[in-house]
Amino acid sequence: MCDHVERNKGSTRSVGNLLSALKKGSLLIEEDWLEGVDQLRLMSVLSELKFEDLSKSRRKRPLRLRELVAIINGLNLSDPVELAIAVMLAVGHDGLLRSAELLSGFKVRHFEWNHECNSVRIEIVRSKINRSGDSEFVDLFDYGPYSAVALLRRWFSLHELWNIGEARVFPAIRYGKLDFSKDPSYSWWRKVIKKVCGKIGLEVKYYSGHSLRAGGATDLFVCRVPYYIIKKMGRWKSEAAMLYYRCDEDVKKEVAAAFTKLFFSEVGWQGGGI
């Protein structure tokens, strides 16, 4: 099955789709499907394939904090529409949110602030992985004026959202105006990401809404946050979190430093030519 997908230049998603079709076909002709153990083995293979997946949709470049600061610096935060964009960018990055989560229709009641309003817990009712209806939670902290918490605090105060539990937090934006009766659309958000990236000189074709999740994870990896914490923060059930470590400069720097240290400590370089 994997060979078939590879020959046809497919991706991990293609393998999953083919697997689903085979299962449906087996059920339709009343043939036995795989035993439980074999199904687990197959799921394990699919998880491993993610590390080799060359699908462009999974390889968008990360929007890291340094790019977000440049983007937000270029926005007029006194304009409610541009402030909304800044808030969504920061929440997507700091919370390692998927686009589907960011645009899922958050209500004020999904945000639990601490007494000092310098941290907030966001409840995610449904996500790509969590389809059972059980809630997941993301904790955000104030680390500066462009952090998600600082911008959210400003947003909540501007629209007096603090005590309106059923009010939408992120409204739709139509014709330059906020519409709190609807959720933002995927097509609008994709256009926004490309527009703000283009304004700071990034090549827009390499960026999408998923770049925020990749950027947040990459920043945590570069800061040497333990892998299990990053995995927990991003709510990854598999080892797919490693797909989000996308900082080639960091890899080169660490590899060069490691080999240099090894050379001097084990070879005992005394100087001179080779």
C-alpha cells in the first residue's frame, strides 16, 4: 500500500485515504477486517510515515516570534480590525493552535483568567485529534506587550467582553468591519496570513495558518524546552510533534558546536596545519 502511494507521489494522507477505502470495501463485500493488534500495528506504521511525509501542506515555514513581532509592529493596534488580527496571530502562536482550533468559534466562557489577568486558560472543545467532545486546555502567560495574553487583555477591555459568557471572542471581519455574529472564515484567515507575511518581506507561498503552530513549536524547541512539554502543550498524541521543529539555523549551530567540542576534547588539537 505504501509502495503504491509512493509510486504515485502521494503523502501520508494518501495512505490514510487508501486504508479507509480498503476497510470500507472489505465491509461492503463482508470480508473480515484486521484484528485489533494488526490495526494498532498499522496505525504505528502510519505514524512513522509522517516523518517521511513530503506533502507541502505539512512543510509550511514557521512564523516564529521574531516574525510576529515584526508583523505586529506594522499593524495599527488602535484600529479594532488590525488589533483583532494581532490577537489571533499571537494566540495561534503562543497556544500552538491549529487553524481549525483558532477559528472554531471561541466564546468568552472558554477563557478562564487568573485574578491578576496575567495568564489565561483556553478551553478547546473539539480539535483534529480530540473528536470525543471532551475538552482540552491550553495555558497562556504574559511575557510582554505582544504576548497573546497582553493582546487578549486589551481586546477584552476594548469590547467589554469580560462578563459576556456567550459572546464570540474572534469575530468575522467583512468589508473592514467586525461582525460578532459570525466566526472568521478559513479563506479570510489564509489571505490575512499571506498579506501580513508579504508586508515584512516573506515569500507568501511558504506560509499558511499552520505556520503559527509550527512557529510556536519551533520557538520552544530552540529554547530547549523538553520535548515532552512541547508535546503536551501542542496536544500531540503521536510523535508528529517532531515535524514542527523547523529551524535549520539552530540545527547547524548545534551540530557545529558539538563537533567542535568533540574535536578539541577527544582529538586534543594542538594547533598547526593538517
